[in-house]
Amino acid sequence: KRMNISLTSQYNRQFSLPKETILVIEEDAILSLTMGFFRPKIILSTGLLNLLDEGERHAVLLHEIYHQKNRDPLKLFVLSLCSSVMWYIPILGWFYQKYRMIRELLADHYAISRLQSSADLGSALLKILKKNQKKKLLSFSYAPFADTAINLRIQKILDPFAETPLDLPLKKAAVSMLVFFMLHLIT
């Protein structure tokens, strides 16, 4: 009911995507996310489109296209489910958080490499953060634009060669190994 048919068609044509891969909805809230498991859709709100300039919109869309093409919502859902169901294996929660962070960094890298500049992506991220400072989206399986590893994403935009911290938590790894060992003994 809230889909803006004209803008939906315009953005799908502009990015040469199949019909309704990008859905623009009439909504004042700032929304940019990819959701869906088998045919992920990119959801953009008119509030987002009104907030950003053309270059920033392009950067955000390239970021979301990366998530859509790589079916990130499905992968994130499976990892989230595994880490929730197997809570007794603490390394899975760590892995899920790191995986989310890495997928965001890869989507940013994709947009930056396609645009050959980080300016529009960085500007869009800062505008969205400023606007959404006190608002939180519902938590479900989706790949949002400005909701994961914000400080690291900004650091990578400013310095693409900065190291990505992936330090393995030794305590969680040890507990997980112990759980695996015990499960193996039981079966």
C-alpha cells in the first residue's frame, strides 16, 4: 500500500535491476535495508531519499545491492539462528557479530570501489546516523545500512588500509572447544 510505484520503477531502471528489486516506500523514517531470504529486496524510504543528495543515494544503493546480490539477509538469519539455538557454544555469537561487521565493510568497499571515492558513502552514513541518533529499528533478519560496526566503518572510509580487528576471544574459543568435546563424548 505504501509503495511509491514511480520511484520504485525509476530506481530499478536506473540500476538495471529486475522489476521491484528495489522498493521505495512512502515513509518519513530513514530506512535503507535489504531483506528477504531467497529473492532479497532493497527497501528505501522516501525519508531517506529526501535526506540524501544524488551521489549519497547512489552510494547507499550500491551498498544495499551488494547485500542483495550476496543474499546477506539469509546468511545473517542462519548465523543468528545458530548462535541463538546453540547459545552454549559462545564462539558462535562472536562469529555472528564479526560476520555482520565484515559484510558491512565488504558492502562499503563495493560501493566505494564502484564510485571510486568514499566521500558520498561517508557523507550518507553520517547524515543517517545524525538523523537516526535516538531511533532504533526493529530487530529482525535484514541487512541495514547504518546499524553495524559504525566506528569501524567510518575508520575504514577514512583510512581504507586500517586493520580490521578480528581478535579471537580465547575464553569463548576454549569454552566452545570444551562443549564440542563433551558433545562428542555424549554421542
